[in-house]
Amino acid sequence: MKILITGASGFLGSYLLKSLLKKAHQIIALKRSFSNIFRIENEISRIKVYDIDKRLISDIFNENKDIDLIIHTATSRGYNEESALDIFKTNVRFPLELLDFASKNGIKSFINTGSVLPLIYGGVLYEHLLSKKQFFDWGKIYSSKINFINVNLDYLYGPFEDKIKFIPFLVEKCTSDCGQINITSGSQKRNFIYIDDVINAYLLIIQNIGLGFTEYNIGGANTLTIKEAAVKIKKITQSKIILNFGAIAYRDKEPMEIKSNMDNLFALGWKPKVGFEDGIREILKQEYKR
């Protein structure tokens, strides 16, 4: 198949790109001109790349008439102080423009990447989740014209993830043994899913695309509290760092537990294989050579 991937230089997008290339798919990658391509620099010569801040989306479709599938992984979480308008443009306007062009150009399917997080958080995370929900609603509308598959991810982690995220931040700090880390009380439960398990789920979903609208939740084999996860990371890294639990407050309206139904994904024959400790050891092996 010829597959267009948004957010191709990002964490999830880069892993998908590499896995799909191994399956002999043709890849069109969308990124920004200033994106750091360190995750895909060895693959650049094997794919067609467009900088979306310099090219019109219409040009992409005019130059590629035979795209079979779009996988949308690009997202803005507001972590870099993006405005609400910037978040809206990235999470709603951009994918909606892609979806509209796709439906008018005979592209069969569109896979969207969402989140299992509920729309109850306060602050900037609410803006992110609201925008994702808005595009999800548009996807359901367009599912009468194009197969729309919505994939909701639980707590994704793995090697070479952005250090602003909790797991890679904590691993980095523990490997440096730097003083102490202020954390919430850590009672909130999260279902941690290693990147390889997520990629295997995507590959299986691609093989089983149905008509109209379909939704999948992808979670891991390990439901842990944030405190349990942090303690495990400290133990695996043999760090002397002090984990200062309760030093910071929970996010506004943060849920203490999130449960996701994965029955339809299990029905396809998928199941998570990588345990949390093994996933952390892979991060240490690949990133820190430990």
C-alpha cells in the first residue's frame, strides 16, 4: 500500500514509519521544515517527504493520486506553551483538511490517533483533549464517505520519547542520580503500553480495516499507580535519587483510574507482550547503553 503518515518524525509516527517500510509499504511522510528528524534520518532516502509548513495539502494529493491510507499521528498537547488557536490548528483544522481532501480523492481509509483520557481535565490538557474530541466527531461524520478508524492510546512509552513526558523524564533523572524529583502522591492508576505493542496493534488494525466507523483502545499488560511505576524505575536504574511523593498537586480534575475496553482488538488476535519492567530495560539499553 501507499501510506501517508502525519507526525512522521515524532515518537509514534517514526516507529510506524519504520515498521511499515519493513512490510514493503510505500511511505509519504508529512512533517514541519523545522522538525528534528533524528528518529528517521536513516529512512529519509527511502520515503517521500513533505514539509507541511511550506507546501499546500492540495499539492500533496495532486502529486500522489494513488494513496491508499492516511495515518494521522501528529498532535499538539500544549506542552510548549502553544495557544489554544495553535492547538486547534494542529489537532482539528489540519487533520480535517486532510480528511476532506482524502474523501474527495478516493482514498479508502483514515486512521486517527486519539487518547483514552477523558474530557474532564482542567488547564491546557483540556484544550488538547477537547480538540481531539472535536476531530473525532468530524471523523464520525466523514465515515459515510471514507473508512474512519479511531485509535485511542493509553499510557504510551518507549525509547527516544520526548523527555517532557513523565516516563522518559523520570528515567533520565534516575540515570543521572540528580538530587530529588518532586512528584504527586502518585495514587492515580495508569495502563502502561510499550511502543512495540502499540505498533503491532496498528499493523493488525491496518490488515483488518472495516467499512465506515471503527474504534479501538490500545492499552498495556500493566496497570500501575504512578508511584509504583516510579519506584520500579528507580529500582531498575539502581538510582539513589529521592522520589518526593506528594510534593506537587494533582492536575485539575485528574482521574484516579482510567479503564479501556479492548475486546475488539483482542478479537483480532492482539495482546500486549512487553511488561513494564522489560520496557524500561529496553529504554535503558537503547538510549543509555545500559
